Amino acid sequence: MLVLCAPLARSAEPNALDSSPAIFSVLAAINMAGYDAELNSPSSHPLRAALRKHLATKQIPSLLELKRFYRDHKSESDTRTLSRYISYALCVEGPPNFNFRMMKNNLPPSVVQLEEFTPLLKAFHREAGLDALYKQAQPAYEQVMAAYQEPVARAVLESNGYFRNPTSGYNDRRFQIYVDLLGAPNQVHSHTYQADSFVVVTPSPEPMVDDIRHAYLQYLTGPLVLRHRETIDTKKGLLDFAQPAPLLSEIYKLDFLMLLEKSLIRAVEARMVTGAGASARRQQMVDQALGEGFILTPYFAEALTAYEKQEQSLRFYFAELLNGINLKKEDKRLETVKFATEPAFRRAKSAPAPKPEEPTGIEKLLTDAEALYEGKQLPASREKFLEVLNQTDNLTMHAKAYYGLARLAIRENNPELGERLFQKTLELSPDPVTKAWSLVYLGRLADLAGEPGQAAQQYKSALAVEGASDKARETAGKGLKGEFRKKNKE
């Protein structure tokens, strides 16, 4: 049974930091269906592994069909997959019904495509007993939310202060922050549906307050931009200057309203910097935004200094900001701009890499097993891999052990056993490198068996693994070209 400690009572308030039973259920379902992104990251919350371990012991009839659905509806990346399922969770009512909260024609297309997920989720929620597990998990959520509470409240207060809003935004709109402990760490997902704005944060070493502030500023700014659409359209000619920016998303190159809004937000973020060295830091943030393609950030950063010296709120002063955009002046400013080609964090000088720690425990067993394998001490290597299976319940470590045993079987001329063990590896939670190489080996085995179609499928799957090693990709590419079939014939 999943037991963390006794649940705490808590009431949810508008604009509050909270957990979501719908997000919990959806993320629990996809975790069991095949979502393994960064499962063993040190930043992942322990609740995720504990929940998966607990649910792995239960008989859940709907799980097989759930796995098929997840496999058939995965996005190109794990981040996009998570965002898609979070979006779905935000669009449905809480358990047990999971009915959509809005008309179908108001749903994002990516959510509509998951419509058939609903009956599977309802069955899984019931069979897995997620209502009880969600209640037991509340202390874990409480602990994380406690770390966010004060810095988020301060960020919201400072943002309202800069905008000179007497309250948090607008009476007819909602800004809601949810904590999700079952997704890959260090992510912030922002979604807006009609009048509701949501931010979902996943586990991280430190609260991701800057990202939440950014989303809140967007929540404050959005209505201002929409209200002045006609005036903004008269400045649309500036959009041409953003087209060459390599780092700028295509959506901003197509939608001037969004480009102007984001340029304003980046300028506000810069102007809100205080303390020692604030002036240099502000300019650095403005230059960075411009380098990324947000071409109006320099103008807004300058114009906001005048706003700060008068008494109107930004809601009423915004028209003044827009009317102050001089197309000829901005043309001159932007005609010589040099856009960045790499994100700022990549251009920064890297710190020296820390000295790797000596492996201990299960990691040492795996390291020793690999060393024995490379030294062709196969019986001793097998013993070490089997020892890993006996000493831990960690599925990723099991996957590495089975991957080692599979290669031993191949080296001992037992391809049938090797194939079964590689398949077993993929059924667990292999890290990207192990997963990709297992698929490459299965492709090689299919080539040897005279099954080129099956081999090609395995090689393609290996190439699609995000985080696969360069060598695995290179080998899979050769396999797709049929190079191994040629060698077999020779």
C-alpha cells in the first residue's frame, strides 16, 4: 500500500497554489502506460517511483488497453507528450467522470484527439483505487507547495504592484497554479482556456518562481493587448524585422499580437529587477530578448521608464505605450540588429565538470558486471547482473541487468534467449541509452533471421529514442541502409 503519512485537510481558494486530482489521475495512468521520461533523475519526486511500484503490484484490467492507446498517441518528444496530457487534465472535470468542462469545439485539437482516453482513464482510476492514493499523497504535495507559497505570493504581489492593480488581475478571469509530482522534473506548463489561465509545475530542486511570474505577467498583459488590437495592427509592419531571428518560434513570426505581448513581458521583467547591479542586469535582459527576436523589448524597456514616473495603472497607460511606437525610429533601431544563433545559456562559459563520484551499491554491481563482460569473464559477469536483479526493485536497474544478460546470451550463441531478454529490457523502464541499444540489437537479430521489415522497424524505433547515444544512432542508421544484411550475405 502507498503510505506516506496522514493526509492534511486543506481548502482550495481562487488563484491558489494547489494540487489537482485530475492531473494526478492522468499522470498516474500514463506513468503506468509507458511514460518514463527522466524517471531516475535526482530531481524526480519520490512519490512517482512509490506510486509506480505500488500500482505494479495490482491487477488492473484496463492497463493493457491503456498502454496500447498511449503507444499510439505519443508525441515526438516526452515534453510534448506530457504537455498534451496535462492539457487534457486541465480540460476535464475531476474524477470519477472526467467529462470535458467545455464544448468540444472550444477544446484544443490535441485534447480532442485524446477523447477516447476518457473511458480508459475512468476504468483505470477505479481499478487502481486512485481516489484513496491521491488522499494519501497530499502530504507530499503540501510539502512542495509550502516551498512555493511565500516566493509565489511575493512574485504576484510585485507584479500587481508594477501594473498598479488593486487586486490579482480581473474578476472574470482565473489564474491557477497546480503542482504535479508525477511528471518529469524541471518543467513549467502554461495553458489558457477561455477565461482561465493555468500553470503546472513539476518537481525541481528550487521553486521555479521566475517561470510562474512570467506566466502571471502574461495573464495580466493578455487582456490589454486584445483590447488594443486595432492600434497594434497599425504597427504590424515591424513583424518583417523578426523573420530572420533563428531562435524565435514560428508562432511569433506569424502573429504580431503575440510578438508584441511577449516583447512587453520581457521588458517588464527587466524593469522589475532591483538591487545591486540592477542597471547592467536590466540591459542584459533587454539585449537577450532582442537577440532572441523579441524586437519591441528595447522600445518598451525605454517607454516604461516614463510609465513608472506617473500615477496611472498600466491598464490605462497601455494606449500611451502603443501610441509611442515610432515606426521610423524602430526601423532604424532594428535594421542593424544581429540575432543570436544559440540560446544564452549555451553561449555562457561552462564551469569545469565535477569529478565523477565512484559508483556505489547497485551502480557498482552494474559497473563491475560490465567490466567482467568486456574482459570476457562471462560466468562472473552473469553472476553480477543476476545479483542486481536480486538486490533492487528499481525497474531501470533491472532493465540494465537484463540488457547485460541479453548480450551475454548473444555472445554465447543463443540468439533466441537474447531476443527474449532484449524484449524484457524494453518492458521495464530502460534509460534512453539502454532502450536504443536494445532496439538496435533486436534489429540486428531480425536481419540475421532474414526479416528485413522487422529489422527496419526496430532501427527506426531506436532512432526515435530521445537521448540515445550517437553510436547507437549511427549503428541504427547503418541498419536501415541494409549494411548488416549485406555483410550477412557475404
